[in-house]
Amino acid sequence: MSTAQSPAAGDRRRVVLTGLGAITSIGTGLEEFTAGLRAGRSGAAPITRFDTTGFEQTYACEVKDFDAERWIRNVPLDHVGQAGQFAVAAARMAVEDAGLTEAELGDTRAVISIGTTDGESHDLDRLVAMDVEAGDPEVMDPVLAGRVNAGRLSTAVARELRMANVEATTVTTACAAGNYSIGYGLDTIRSGEADLAICGGADAVCRKAFVSFYRLGALTSEDRVRPFDVNRKGILTGEGAGMLVLESLDSALARGARIYAEVLGYGLSCDASHPTAPNREGIARGIELALDDAGVKKDEVDFISAHGTGTKANDKTESGAIVDVYGSAPPRTVALKSMLGHSMGAASALGAIACALSIEHGFIPPTINHVETDPECPVDCVPNESVEADVRIVQNNSSAFAGNNAILILGKYGERV
Amino acid sequence: MSTAVSEAVRETAELAADQLVITGWTAVSPFGVDRAAFTAGLRAREATAAPADGVAGALPSPEACLVPGFDIRELLGKKGTAKLDRLSALVMVASDQLLRDADGERAVETDDRTGVVVGISMGSLETITDGMRQSLTNARPFYVDAGKIPVGTLNHAAGAAAIRHDLKGPNTTLGGGRVSGLLALNYARKLIGQGRATKYLCGSAEEFSAAHAWLEHVSVEQGETTPLLGEGCGLLLVEPAGSAQGEPVAAVLAVESRIDIDDDPAAAVTACVEQALDRAGVRADDVWAACPSAAPGRAGRAESAAVASLVPAAALDRVPSMALLGDTSAAAASLQIAAVLAVAEGDAESAGRVALVTAVDRDGAVACAVLRLLGATDQGGAA
């Protein structure tokens, strides 16, 4: 793929990660999330968010210890639903981690971009239930009805952080939305139009997503997810939020910020072929575009954080695309969804955070619940145990229904001049 | 071309190679299913509210501004449309109009670097809530219509347009309600600027449904009345002037957005417009046509007042009020841009002039775009 129109890599503004916020089913906060990744924790547990009567499968990866009031100070808690609370709290966590105060954020020009698959669909589920129960839509709760649009995820973050001079955009490109959002922050800072972007993704476990994947036969019948395993049976739905502070290198250096990693580039490709089936060519093209944008050679990639949902179709197709790009000995390829389930719009944002943490702490997280690698998935998935490694460059994959692929490349800051 | 557009021709010649320009547009709207109907209805200032008789389910109020004659199978064919939602169909019909000529042949070159970005509110609320209802009322909770599940994904419309026209570049859906059309335009501008796409189909859309109407009805602010709802899709073709294949009808000088964090939408709109004019390098007095969203409620009134206090009075009347179309929600901002372009094409005086489009959303976002009109007229305009 030619990127002849791109500004030459050497002339571009460099962009780094200076703050991270993670709310996940294996731990909230960076310390807990890092420990969970290293230990290979599973977030799976019986569903509490909604009534599972009538379903044979009753597991999901819910966030268990979320205390909204600890993080959310300025917007009323009922201004947003569960997904919005995750997003706002993770954003607060990320700016605090970056050492940015509200006073410093102030009127700073910035982008806030947040990816989501279902937004506040849990509220929609509840609204429809009210209507069905009463047989009258007039009884629907006005507070819930007024907050269902996806746009609120990002405007609520701006309100919470008291940032008026921002472009707040919610990317609703389903399960690739987290990487899309980070890419938009990268492009904005590269363009010179802002020095700061607060990006990521958020979703909440909801009946809608659960029923959809159940009906499509994509939900596992087990209490665990086994990506790349010959006996993998599908996904568990999950939830959480991952938010990242992206900053121009100049800005980060000027204020002496800690730098987790450099955002080297990303790639977007559209399969334009099928509304739900993954596409080997489309994923491979996305990877090539990302490597090209990042100026990274294939042998420089230390590991790949795969989309790795644990469905038959995804893992086989994605492995095939990775082999198409990298040849028969690709970088180690791990599936965080073995631990986190499929946290939808949050998935690739949490993936990006895990990649940054792996660079910071020098380890590769495992693919848990792994017994026997499927010959159709010829990758080293780092089964069950994390490994210590000097991680310099990482690729973070994501794909979505509607044929959308978004691939992000992060690198250790200071390794590349 | 008449002599009146000579200034615009000069403006076109002076466009920098990387200046983003609009080289095509269409609108599927309550005025009618295509661009010609939109232009005619707009110029005649027709009201579009009518009894929403064909809509499935009881409604909180009897009237709506629907796209007349929007028969999905007739417009898109029988193949693959049995489960299609109205939102995706609106986007697909608009994309057909933008990319094909009257004979249905491809009229615009596209490739694997042609992007699609579509602004929405919450996707096809009818599809999503129907599935939820089935789960609660059918014999088993997973007895839902499987064919509707992909359609209920928020990014289905953008993906469906890409599949229909084999568009393999960046494909993105943005949730932002009434400002989403402007967020989409800014997204396309930035990604083209970074070399990720060579051209973009860029717009926003909303479908009318009972589900949407009830959610709006029960959440209406105290003291306000239930809004008259509309629907539609505005879609633009945008590309850099230097490589544009179509005739530019307008240059995108600036797109800006802000968040109203203090419940003062007028102040947010004022700041946003001033920032955009500044970035565009034009003065408020230069604005020849201004088109606010005419959103119902407090934010919409504040927006109109703020715009009126900034631009010359004559600029406010050139584009008929968007209230004619009802509250078209996510479709609004793209239809506003279409309205500005439709008016400009009928007025040779528009050549070289500045237009301002503003929008506010109830979730707190405000946005605006500053365009320079390039003098394409009904006689000489791009398809």
C-alpha cells in the first residue's frame, strides 16, 4: 500500500502515551490490571447485570469492584449510564495518571474520542422492559431515555474534566472502536491542531449484546474463553473502559511527563464484503497499512495483541491474515479476551493499554484457558503463563462487524529516533 | 457560465492543492428522495409535516416529517434488503445518488482509499428495540430475528454503503446526534490530511420510528413540547482540491466544535463560531449565508440567537429554516450543508461567498463549519 500522500515520517510530530486509565473485569486501576495480566486472571463469572432466566449460558466478564463515586466528581452520576460511568471514571484515572490537573486542562485545545459498540444499550434494555411490562411507552424513565445516545459518552468526559475547548466524538465502529479512537487522537496531534487527546473505549455488559451473540451462535457454552484452541467455542461478553492520554512529544517533554510508549502509527481497512464474517485479506491490509504508517519493519514487532475473540471464524481468519503478513513464523500472538472476555468498544483500548504496560514492565501477557493450539491458528499464543521479555514494538489488532479493521502500533519511547 | 461566476472561477484557481473541497452532494429528505426534490422543496419553503400513517406502532404524536415514497425495495432492489433497516437504507440510497449517474453507472472513481464516515445518534433504534422486545416477549429469550442482528449494529449503515460500492478505505461511524454531520466532516478532513484516504463519502443520517419518537417524547425537557421529528440523510463527496475529480462546489475553510460545559449553549456557540471564523481567516461580516440547526428546545433557540447576533441580518434569511424538515436529529447538520449548497446553486451572487453552518446537540456538543461557495450553479454545477 502506498502512503505517498502522508507527511513523511521524519517530518511528523511524534505522539506519546503519558496517562492510562483501566476499568476491567480482572482489576480496576493500573496496578490491579497489570497484576491481572501478568498472573493471567480470568474475569468470567455469573452475570449479575440482567436476569439470565431461560439462557443455558449465564457467564460474562463483568467489572466487579466499580465505585463510580471515587472517580466521578463533576457530572451527576445519573447523567450517564453504566458505559458512560466507566468512560468518565477511566478518563479521570488517565488524566490523574498523566499528572494533569483540571486547572492545567482548562481551556486546552484537545480531542476526546471514545469508542463503543453498544453505548448505553443497557438503559435501552431497561426502557424496553418498562414499556413491555406496562404495555405503555409513556412509563419509560425520562432520565434513562434522555441519555441513550452514544455521543454522550464523550461529551460527559468533557463535562467531568471541565474541558470546553474540545472536539468530543464517540466512535461507534463496534468492536474496533477503541483503536479507531486512539487513531483519531494520533491524527489530530500529528496534524498540529492539538497537543492533547484523551482517547479510548467503553462498553457495559447488556442483555442486547448477550442475546445477539447467543443467537448468532458466537457465545461459548463454557465458563471460559479459549482463543486459538482447537476446542474453542466462542466468546463471553465483557465490559469496562480503557482511556489513554495521548500527547505531543514536545508537550510531554516540556512538562516532564512520564512516557509509557510512543504511538507509532495505525491502519484502517474496510473489507467491503460481508456484514459479519471476518475477512483475511481485509485484516492483512489493515496490518500492512499500520506497519507502513508506523515505519516499522515486520521483524521489529515483538508481539501481537490479537483481536482473538475465541470464535472459530475469527481466530482462524485472523491467524491466517497474520501469517499472510509475517510468514510462517509470526511474532507471538496473544488474546487478552481469554482473560477479559469481549469488552466490545473497550476491547482494543484495553488492548492498547495492556501493550503499553507490557512495554513499561517488560512482559508479554498470556492467552489463558489454553490446552491445545488449533493447527488452523499457527501462532505462539503464549499459553497460560505470561513471559518476561524486553518489549519494544507491539501491534494491537481489532476488527468489527461491518468489515472494519483497525490496527495500532506502539513502541518503546527512545528506541527509535 | 455567466460572468457572475468569474470571481468564483478565480477562487477555484487559487485553491491550495490540499484545500478540502466538496465535489458532490445529495440529500434524502422529507422534501423528497433525491437532490432535485430537496432543492425544489427547499426553495419553495414547503412544510413537510404530515400524518405518519405508514409507520409501524403507535406514536406519541400523529405527525412527522418522513421521506416521501421511501420504498426500500423499490429504491435498492429486492436482493439483500428483506432485513434492511431504514437508517442503512437512507445511507445506501444517498450513496447510490452520489456515486452513480442517472443510468445507474458509476460516475465517481473510487478505490481502496475511498473512505466512508457516517454520523448517527444511536443507530436504528427500531431494529435495536425490536430485538430487545422479542427477547422479552417470545417463548425463549434468545428467539430474536437473527437476520436483524447485524443490522442493529451501530456501524451497519457505513459498512453497508461500503459493501454496496466496494469502498475499502477507512470506514467509520460517529455518534454525535445533531452535530454528528459536522464531526464526520472534520473526521474526513483530518484523515485525508494525514493521507489515509484520497476522498470521502461523508455525511449523517437518522431514521424516523415509533421507538425514536417515544424516547424523544418521554425525555422532553420540562416546559417544552414533544418535538416534530424528521428523518433523512445528507451525504457529501469531499476530496483535496489538488486531486479533485469533480468540480468543487465549496471549499471547507474550517470545522470546529466545543462542549457546552456550563449549560450556556449560546456562549458555547458564540465561542465555536468565532474560533471557526478565525481559523478560516474570514470575518463575521463576510458571512453571506448562515444556517443554524433550528433544533427544538432551549439549545436550538440559544443557537439561533447566538448566530443572529454574530452575522449580518441578510445572511440569516438566505437559507430557509431547517424547521421545515422537523428535528432530523443526526441527519441535521449534513442536510444543513446540503441546504446551503442548494441555495448557492440557485443564486449566482453566491460565488466566492462565505457560508456558516452551526449545530447543537442535547448532549452538550456544539459545532460549526465555514465554507466558501465556489459558484457552481444549476446550469454548471457538479452532479
